[in-house]
Amino acid sequence: MNRKLIDVCKLKENIITITPDATIKDAVYQLNKHKIGCLIVMKDTNIVGILSERDLLKILGDTDVQDDIHHISVSEIMTPREKLIVGHPEDTVEYLMNIMNEKKIRHIPLINEEGKLVCLTSIRDLIRVLLKDSKSKVKYLSDYVQGKY
């Protein structure tokens, strides 16, 4: 199978974003409200970073953090743009799964040639596509073996 990431993105709905000056409290609220694992950090129409549950856990586990961490801004703990691992429209599902596994990440933003955000995909999204394709292949082969063609 050579499904492209852009095909996965067609199945996705809107992307939840947050601004770099938002607080951790704002971020946790958005993550819980939308039942998601990360937020794309945007300033105007530009990606400036990504904030994942892992970023939040790192700051919560840091014993040097002030008592009231809710006033820390997203920009202080996010993964900045220059460290982001991103996908491109022509990347395949298998390629991205390998990257995600190697880098131990669960989300990859898809950007176009101009560097603008197209969608955000998760390992769950990619697995869902692979499972759907596998079920289709099994059905086709089963029908073929049973002489339904």
C-alpha cells in the first residue's frame, strides 16, 4: 500500500490550535475539551510549534517549577518550529509510521510547499487507515477464494 498522508488528512476534521502566549491551563482545557493529545501552536497563520501531553508532563515532573505552573505560557514548554518533524503531501503512511516510531512521536503536522499547515495526523489516524485497507484486502481475497467473482 502506498497511501499518501494527504489521503489521511482528507478524513480529518478541523485542527485545534493555540497561541504561544496562552497558558498551560488554557492548553489543558483545550486538550480535555477536544479529547486530543496535542495542539498546534500558531501565531497568525504560521506554525510556531507543537504542544503535546508529553511536553506538559515534562514541566509537571520538573521539581524546579514554581508552585503555580498554570501561569507558564505555552511558548515556554512547546516543541519549537525548528525542532518539529513534519510531513509533506507526498509522504506515504508507511514512511510516516516509521518516522513516528523512530522518533518516538505520536503526531505529525502536514505542511505544504509554502510551509503552511494542511492538517495534523496522529499514529492512531495512520493505524486506522492501515486497518481499513487490510479489511478491504481480506474481504476481496475471501470473495475471490469463494468464487464470488
